[in-house]
Amino acid sequence: MSMSTTAEPAVLEYRLTATDRCDSCGAQAYIAAEVNGSELLFCAHHGRKYEEKLRAVATSWHDETARLADAR
């Protein structure tokens, strides 16, 4: 008995919406980080600016900045 597998394209599920806003400037959020049980939201600019320090303390890091390239 042979099994055939078909590769299904990966579908990305985005959880951040246009109503999610950056905690630093109010722009649309594309990055969510969980720090000390609280979720922090950042636009692409501020997410990159604080990424090194945040990743050291964040328990999770969710990055949807690839959506910016898809919008072109």
C-alpha cells in the first residue's frame, strides 16, 4: 500500500488587524511581544528599534511585518 502526500501551501493566519495600534506611536501594529504577562504592540519601525532588548525578556514574539511587502 503506497501513501501519497500532497503538499498544501502554507496559509499564514494573521492575528493583528488594522485596529491594533503601536504602543509607541499609534501606527498600525505588525509586531506583538509578550513581556511579564502583558502584550506590547509595535509598528514595524518601533518593533525593529526595540527588538534586541525586547527579545531578551519577551516570552513570545509575533512578527507580521512580511505583510508590508505583500501589500505592494
